[in-house]
Amino acid sequence: RDPRYFDDPLTCKPDRWENYDFAKHRGEFIPFGIGPRICMGAGFAMMEIITVIVVILQKFNLKLKSSPELELVTSITMRPKEDIILEVHRR
């Protein structure tokens, strides 16, 4: 959420990551921390979420039913203020 690195940093823009070079910009996006205190489960967590998303997308079609505009709430982790509602259909 640092304006030095991101245009409009407080707005949810998932497409900003489509062509993002994570290796080139190391340290700008740090969901698991960085350096000596990095989360030891970071690699596993990333592998796990990719696997879960792939399995879901292979078996279901998802359609967004709620507003695409998200207001975020920050606490220990960031989350949307309102529920994200999806219509799910088996493929």
C-alpha cells in the first residue's frame, strides 16, 4: 500500500499483478514478510493456494454476483468489508 511503488495503492486492482515482475521488484509485495523473519511456510502456502485454485477452476465456472468494487478492512490481515458473492456452476 505504499504510493512510492503503486498507483492508487488503496484501491483493490487485481489486474495490477498480471504483468508484475516479482523478482525485479522484490520487497515491494511482501505477504509473508522478508529477510530473516520471513514466514517459513511461505513456499508451501503459495504452492497450496495455486493448487486449490486450479482444482476449483477445473471443476467449476465462477461468476461474480457482488459489486466488483471492494472496500478493504485492515487488521492483522486485509479483507473485503462486504462479502464477495460468486455464482458457482459445475462444469
